[in-house]
Amino acid sequence: MVALQANYCWVELERPGPGEHSRLLCTRRTRLAKAGQTICVGDRVRLAGIDWASGRGAVAAVEERNGLLSRPAVANVSRVVVVVALAEPEPDPLQLTRFLITAEASGRPVEVVLSKADLLSPGEVEAWCLRLRGWGYGPVPVSGHTGQGLEPLRRLLSRPGISVLCGPSGVGKSSLLNRLDPDLALRVGAVSGRLQRGRHTTRHVELFALAPGALVADTPGFNRPELPEDPVSLAVLFPELRQRLSQARCRFGDCLHQDEPGCVASEPWERQPLYNHCLELIQARLERQRGGDNRCEQPGVRRRGDRLEPRIDPRLRQPSRRSRRQQTGLESTRDRADDDASLA
């Protein structure tokens, strides 16, 4: 499946069908949703009920996945390419770290592309490359304006499998794909002049073929990647920490690498403040969740869906119309009974 929009998806066929149809617009069979099975861009699917004349069909089954990137949702990913702009907007080390954490959590190789390299001096570009090498990545500086780095990027994205381009809005993901293949004619937009933030021009995930057997996913930009649920799992998502942990073991199995006795990460490292910040966010979220469960047990609080709300004092509630009608009926019955008693 190469694209998913609302309740419809585009499916690329392995072989062209009658009428030379190579792509079909498909719906999803209801039984997939009833079985709790979702479909994502990159899934291999089986079709049924094909109408070759109109180029339509229905997704009847989804084959087993080989990995899933949760955000953006892409299945059967071969590699994740995180794109960050060197200017307009300026790179934020914390935001970049969170994107890298999300990419690392997929379990697939992670690459970094530094876009808009023409807006900085060669010395500034090299400083960022050196910094990222210390993080454990080999960045590729590129410029859609001058063409710098486009051939290394083409070789990277032409490897067999599915490559996912992800990153903040406005870093130039679609612009780079347009330079690599002008026939794509993907929609692009300028960065907001006042806020220096990218505008959301890519609305959905879609796969494009750049070479035989090589697909690349252009994805919508977003600015707040999620963090893992378990604080213990955070360390292995930092390559520099992962390397230390592969060479030695901490004294405690649940070590969070924050100056615990016998920690192999006791020596300072550049992204240590960013790691500590992400760890604090995860721990604070867990505390809120535990606090929410406790507050639910307290009097005067009830849970509605995924949120907590105060209970209303029954004395402050307005009676419903049904209750008022019932009360009126009871009063009328009593009045008739009193009248009958007085007549008797």
C-alpha cells in the first residue's frame, strides 16, 4: 500500500492488471476493523472484489509486517532518515534528539540529513557534522538550492527497501524529493516569517519509487515526537550510551545512568543534559498516571473516558424533565386521591 487517505488507500500492484492498471483505489473490508487489524502505508495486502474497469478494489487481508514505525505510521521500514534544517528554522538539539529517539525505537538503521546547508558557512556546517558524529551518526549535508549533497542522498534513498523521511515541518523534505525526481511535483511551502516555523504542506504519508526496489516515504512534519513509555529503555536509544553499555555493564540492572554507583556512563558526555531532560519527562508522565489512578479513588472525583472530573453535589443538580414529569404525575395522583377521600 503506497498511500492512505481517510477511508481510502492506494495499492500498487506487483504486476499490472487488465487495462494496464498498476495502481488501484481501495476500501478496507469491515471485518479487518472488527478483528482489530489496522493497515498502514508500506503494508503488503491482498485484494478482493476488484473492478478493473473503474480501477477499484477492497483490501481483504494484510500480510505479516516486518517492523512498524509508529509515528509517522509506516510498515516494513528498512531505514529511517531524519531530516533537520541547519537554518530557517534553526536546529533545536532537544527536538532533534527526540526525533532520533523515535527513529531508534523502530529498530532500523537511522540516518541524518542536514538540509539547507547553503544558508550556513562551510565551517558552521562542518561543526554540526562533527557534533553529530559525536552523537553516533554520519550526517549528509544537502542543499536543494545549490544541489550540494544530492548525489549522496540519492544513493542513500536508492537502496532496496522502504526509506522514511521524517522531521519537523519546514525542513524541506518534499523539496529534496522534488530535486531528486522533478516528476513528483510535491507541494512545498515557505517557512513562517514571524514564527520561523514550517507550515504543514504534506498532509499524508505516501511512498514514491526512486529506483527499482527502492521506495521513499514522504511524511507530514510534526514538532513533538513521543518518548518511550519505560524510562529504562531510554538509554539504548542514544548511540553513544549504547556503545558504552556494549563494552561494560552497570552495577544495577535497572540503572538509569544518573550518577548511580557503578554506572558505566559516569563520565560526562555531550547529550547527557538532553538525556536527563527526556528521562525527567518520562518519569513525570508516569507520576501523573499514577496520581490520576489515586485521584480516581478519592471521594468527589470520577473518571469519564480518559480524563478525571469532579463529582457534582446531588443537591446542586437540576432535576431532569423525566423526573419533573414523574413528580408532577405523583402530585396529580395524590390530589385525585385526596379529592376522592373528601367526597367519600
